[in-house]
Amino acid sequence: MSRASRDRPLQLPRGAGAVADAASSSHRFDFDARVASAPKRPGVYLMRDRQGQVVYVGKAIDLRARLNQYRLQQDTRFFVHLLEDVLGEIEVIVTQTDKEALLLENELVKRHQPRFNVLLKDDKNFIHLRLATEHDFPRLEIVRSPKDDGARYYGPYASASAARSTLREVNRHFQLRTCSDTVFRNRQRPCLEHQIDRCSAPCVLPDSQQSYVEDLADVHLFLSGRGTELIDEIQLRMRRASERQDYESAARLRDQWRAIKRSLEGQHVKLLDSRRDMDAIALYRQGARSTIALAQVRQGALVGVQGFALRDQEFPSTEVLSGFLVRHYDGGAEIPDELLIEHRLEEADVLATWLTEIRNARRAIKRSVRLHTPQRGDRAKVLALAQRNAKQVFRERLGASAAEAETLQALGSYLAMSKLPRRIECYDVSNIQGTDPVASMVVFVDGAPLKSAYRSFRIRSKDTPDDFAMMYETLVRRLERIDQPGWERPDLIIVDGGPPQLRMAVAAMDDLAIHGIEVAGLAKARSLSKERGRTPERLWSPGAIEPLVLDQNSKVVFLLARMRDEAHRFAISHHRKRRRGRTLQSALDQIEGVGPARRRALLREFGSVRALSRASVDRVAAVPGVGPKLAQRICDVLQVGEQVTG
């Protein structure tokens, strides 16, 4: 029995047999003996170090020939020259075909996470939209990772904001329910969503069941990128309704057709004349650091580009791409009709067969998947677009200094962001019993403060304590200036506070139809009691039931705390300045003998009340219309006020 079989159950493809031996010596691994005992069959091999840890998993059409390449050091990859000193044993598993070897290798890599394999670390961030099939009236919901449960999954979406934006589009154009199953079962009359034409109310209106089935089909076309088919289908229904003189339904379908058409035109860029779905996958690398860009083209239109960053991958580019394809599409990503790859892969036929089987198992329409490397024409232009994006992803994610990039990468990973949060804005509100309320905006770029971009806001709408309304006003005023000179678009907005403040931020973005910016709330630690200690720093994301509790000693927490403290310091500083100015101005108005004319003369001479409060009696007396006695009175009052408010 192999070591894998002893340690844990291993499910092999049908017809696969396991052959395992251990070859080790006290010092250097004996490749000669291991090669001699290896079978000339397709299969998978696991390399273990002397502590029994799996360090590499590979596949081969001929296991003996492949291991012999290691023995002769014909393989030039970075870790091969270390193997004789590191290896404790090589375990082989024989399979019937090379396709079975590909599948088994993928399973073993996911299980063991070997340090020398190509690992797609970003796949944990993939977010999908799930449409359940077990319910007669399913709803669309956001899930972290797809399961083999018969439901329809759409995506992946590389950021939570992108998934939420798509969900809002669906809710706007189609009348699917948004309530939970419990609410749906207990509903006795239509809700507000039905009143505003956002739901057909299948919970209480039986006549709406057929229209719900049509809406489900439309949502499937919309989320699958088949916008042309959707537009044609709605037009056909509109004509049929008009022919049977159901003009009310025809008008509703017309409005829906126009809205969806505008939405699709605004979102998608037409690249080529083709109704086939395709993904263009390109790799950009500098040594062991590399990035992959995946451009999704549906029916000739570009619908999105995803980026992936890989480190410590000193493998040939073909192996990096092959590993990416297996890990990415096996993780639940939608498989298109064509894959455009910039390098010809040795195992392209095996990958195409495997992807075709997975795709046909997921879809009702059976089609084969094609992998090819275009050299000219429109498809080559699509691939070139992916190559440019791969280079841009590298610049954004791996171009910053190593420590800062690692911290920002971790923060983006916690929030499921599709790109590195290079520009982060943090907001705080300051007031004392509602007086002189102000808000601050501090900006961090690549983990460092950019003080020239700091901004402060005087709250206009509230004179009574209402931090939530003040936060909403601040963000609306800031977001109204989005992309204006000096007001660059941030990658991430952080508000000081928990769910209430976060809801204000989301409301401000929704009201202004701002998309593509991630938002989070940072709730600070607070003391509970001597026995219970302090609560940890918590990070809230929109829609979350529970906060994300971070490692309190991590670099991410230190960065977030630094931004929050800086926002608080800047807000307090501006609040004190405003309160001091108001106090001094009021004091000047109340000084006996200082009327409007003398006040104007004093301010014209000194520029501000604060400068006047620091002037000498002789200099104040020199102002026309102000004598020594009045000057003494002015200085006495203002200098006392300066000491109190300072």
C-alpha cells in the first residue's frame, strides 16, 4: 500500500492503479534505483522531502522517461538541482490515460499545496452569482465558491463590488425575487418590491409564475454574456404582445428592451464579429514573478478582464499557463468555446478534451472547447489586449516595494478586491456636541500618506450630533467630484465606524451611481472589562453579517489603524481650528468700542483675528481709529480667548 493510501483515502480515476516505492539513502537520493523501478506508463509522481512533506507533484505520459530526465538533469527548472539533497522518496501512481493523470495531478496539487508547484493563490477570492434550481422560484445570490449542487453559477467575479454591481443590474431589469426562502413561504401579500415593479410576486400571485420562468431564462442569457440573444428574444415577445393587442405588456417589454440595450452598450466593448464565447489568456513575467490576465469575450464583446499575480514561479511559461488553466477552470469558472493562449501547450489536446467534458456536464448545449494560439487577425488582437493587461497587472500588483505590496495584497485579499488597493481614502467626523462639525479625508498611496491630497469638509446639513448623516454628506460631496483634477478615483474607501457608517457610504455611492470602488468600515478596539479585556480591531464589508477579525499583530491591522488615526488627527485639527476662529471672531464682535468700521480696519491690517490676537498693543494702536486704550482692551480680550481655545 502506498504512503498516500496509508495516510488518507485517495480517490483515483476509474481504471487507475497505484504503484509506490520509496528510494532513499542516508545522504543523496538514488535516482538510478528509482528510475529502474518506475513503470513505462502514464501517471503521476509525488516528490517528498526527508520529513515526508510533498514538495512537488507532476504528471507524465511515460513515468520512467520523465524521472530519467531528473536523473540526467535535463530539466532546467530552478528546484531540480536541489532534489538530490532534499528528496526522501518519490511515489508514483499509475493511471490508464494521460487525461486521468492530468485530473489526478490537479487533485493532488490542491490537496498538498506543494511549494515547487504552480499555485493559483488568487482562486480563494473568486465570487460567483448562484441561481438555485431546487426552488420553483429561485433567487440570485452571491456566494464565495461554487459547489456541485446542480445550481447555475455565473462568474467568477474578481471583486465583491463587481458582483454586487451585476446583482443590482439584474434586480433593475428582471423581476426575480430578492427575499429569503423563509420570507417567501410566509408572505401573504405583495411587498414593496412588487409595488415598484422589481418583483412579479410569485409568492402570492399565481398568474405571475409563467412570467417568472421567462425572467429566469432572460437572466441566464444576461449573465452568460449572450446579450444579442436576449435583445432578440425580448423584441420577439414585444411584437407578439402587440399583435394580440396586449399593448400594456408590449410597452413594458419595450421599456425593458431599451434599458437592457443601454446597459449592454455601456458595459461591453465590441472587439470582433463572432457569436462564439472566448477567453484570451496572457502571461507577463520578470524572473520568478509573473502575472496572468484573462480577457473574457462573449459574442464578440469584451465583458471583463481579470488579473492574477504569481510569485516564486521559476517554471517555463508553458507550464505556468497549463497549471493556471487547470486550477482556474476546475475551480468553477465559466468555460467558453475558445481559449486563446499566447504559447503553444504540449498537452493542448488533453486539456481541450478535459475542458469539453467539464463544460458539457455544466451546460445543456454540448460544444467542444478549442485551444489555439492565433498569429494574425481579430483573435490575435484580442490576445494582444490580454497581454497589455497582464503587463498592467504586474505594474499595479508587483511594482510597489515588496513589503508594501504584500500588505496591500493581503488587504485586497481580505476584501476580495480585483486589483491592488493602491489609493485608499479614510474618512472621520469630528464635533463636540454637534458644534462646528467637520469631516476629514486622508489619502494613502502605496501604503504611504499623500498629504497633498488630504481634504477637510465643513458639515453644512447638521448642527446637532448625527455622525451618520454627516458621513453621508461628506461622501456625497467627495464623490460628486470623482475624477476631477485633484480628486482622483480611489481603489478603496474606509470609513471610521461599523455597519451604520458603512451603510451611509454605500448609500452615497448608490445614490450617485458610483461603481468600481470598494468600501469598508473599520471598527476600533474597545475595552470591555478587566476579565474580558479588549475587543479586536474589526473590518466590516457591505452586506456582511459578521465582521472580519484580523490578526491584531498583522501588517494589515497596523496600516488600517495608522490611516484611521491619521484621519482622526486631521479631523480634530481642523475642528479645533474652526472652533478657535469662531470663538475669536465672536470675542472681537463683543468688544466695546469695536464696530463694523473698526473691525474691517483691524482685519484689513492683520488679515485674521488669530493674527490680531498675537499682535502687540502698540501695533494695534497704530491702526487708524484705534487708540491706546481700545488697543489694550482688544489685546486683553483676544489673548485670553487664544489661551482658552488653544
